[in-house]
Amino acid sequence: MKSTFLFLFTLILSLGLNAQAPQSFSYQAVARDLAGKALSNTTVSFRVSILSGSTTGTVVYSETHSGKTTNALGLVELEIGKGTVNAGSFSAISWGSNTFFLKMEMDPAGGTAYQDLGTSQLLSVPYALYSLHTDDSAIKGYIDSLLERIEVIEGTKVKDGDGNIYGIVKIGTQDWMTKNLKTTKYNDGVSITNVTDGDTWSALTTGAYCWYNNDKTSYENPYGAFYNWFAVNTGKLCPSGWHVPSENDWTILATYLGGEAVAGGKMKEVGTSHWKDPNVGATNESRFTAVPGGHRHGSDGGFFDGVHDYGIWWSVTPTNDPNVRHVALNSYAIELSRSSLSKPYGFSVRCVRD
């Protein structure tokens, strides 16, 4: 009767920087028999293979570990990279170039009649190993990406339908995104229609988005996208747990910042990198970091205006006429102003937590 198995809490090591990168990483497994009983104080052997690309990919490295004795709990530890090499070179693996998979085989009798324990993806590559085959900028990008994922999980950042990640700032009792929305998908994964033609934009009664002057390269960052009110009104534009602010949400924000007469200055990004001079009263003490994205006209959808001069943000609240409320900030004023315009206009969106 077969007597194998099982493992695995894979321990990925060397997450810190070392003066010299290690040529191995630690791996712990618990060997059990078919009844689930740990193989205590038993001599076992392993064959370890690293595959590139998939669970059936090319074996880029293989080694064996013989005469490994489990402890009283059936636990055994391997130093992968320090076994008897069968194929390939551990030091030559280009960790940053592909996804890699770890195939484990074991002979519970300590010989070479290896039984397949399964293949699993190496979801985290040791930093020091990764750095051997990657330049500094790629390393920074890799680490930054991992940190952002952790921050999303912890709720200190938020991710939209496209996977773009936004900072979060608490202003009074509210949590706001620190950048304008730029998603091209609703939070259910459905794509938002990108409309570039002016006449088509003006005639829309369904959700759409665009970039200022239909130029994503120049205006996506830091201004975000423009959305018509029909996209706003789907309730699916912001990430789950967030929403386009109502009139009341804007009122709560302005009140906390001392009223609409002075709130604009406390919301605007400081300086003239994006705002046109003189950017009156800008302190950004709220850390809202408003930027002047301008707008796309409603009845003349081919007309874009106002980038660097002003920013306009949708409210989800309609008025009694066909228009919808919005708020605006200007380079020449300190106040937060409000008005109503028609639903085909293209404005910026800033999300607030539910």
C-alpha cells in the first residue's frame, strides 16, 4: 500500500536585503501516510523540480534530497538550491522573467521510488534571488506593487475596476479618494463605452467616458477621466463600498473645512504644476489634492475646455429640471462653488466611502 504524504507550508525566505544573495530558499513539509498520520522520525527522500510558465512547463532546475529524517511531528526541512543537482542551474534561474512552479516528489522509504505530491506556483520569489536578475527600477516596481496589494487588503488604499489603485484620506467623518477616478470599467467588470466623437457624445443617454481632448497619454494622469451623468447614475462607477458623492456628501465636506467660502483653497493642490497661476488660496490642508481637469461640453461634445483653470466634479443628485448638480474649484478663487448642468457633460469624479 502506498504510504505518502502531504505538505505544505512553503516558507519563502530571504525577504530582507543581504550583502550577498543566498543561492537557496527554505521549504518545510509535513510527511503523512494515507491515513493522515505523520511519518514521525522517518527517513524520506525528495525530488524537487522548478518549472517555468505552467504546471507542465519546462523543468529549469531539478535536485534530490536523500536521507532526510522527519521529526516527531513528521516535519522535514529542505534547502532548495542545495540538493544534489539533476538538471539545470539554480543560480541561473531568471526569477523576474516568468512565473515559476514547484513540483515536489517523495519516497517515504528514503529511496528513489518518488511519488508525485503535486505542483504549485511559487507566488512569492525571495527578494534577494529576484534581485540577481533584475535592475534596480524593476525591483522597486516589484516591491511597490506588493506593498500596494497589501495596502488594498488592509483598506488603506482602494482599487477600481481596471485595477488602478488610489490613496485614501480621512476628512472629518468621511473617507475620500486622493485622486480623480480613471477607470474604464464599472465595478462589476463591464466596460464603460469610450466615446470620442462629439455629436455622438452629446446625443448619449447611456454611460460613457472619455479623456480630455480624447488624449489619454497627456491627460490620464493626474486628471483622470471624464464621465457623463449616465455613467455616474449606474451606481457602479466607483469601487464596491464607495460611491459618487451626493449633494449632502459635498456639504459635509465643505462644512468640515469651514464652509464653501473657504473650502476650495483647502482642497486644491498647492502650486502651479497643474493649476494656472495664481491658484488663489491653495493650501491643500485637507489633503484632498484637487487638480484642474476642465470639462467636456454637453451640447457640443467636440468642445473641451478648462484644463489648468478649473476642476468640476459630479454630484449624483439631480435637480427638478433635466440638469444635475456639480461642484467646481477655480484657479482664481478660494471657494467651492456649486451649479447645475445637463447630463451629457463630461466631468471628473471623486469617490467617497459608503
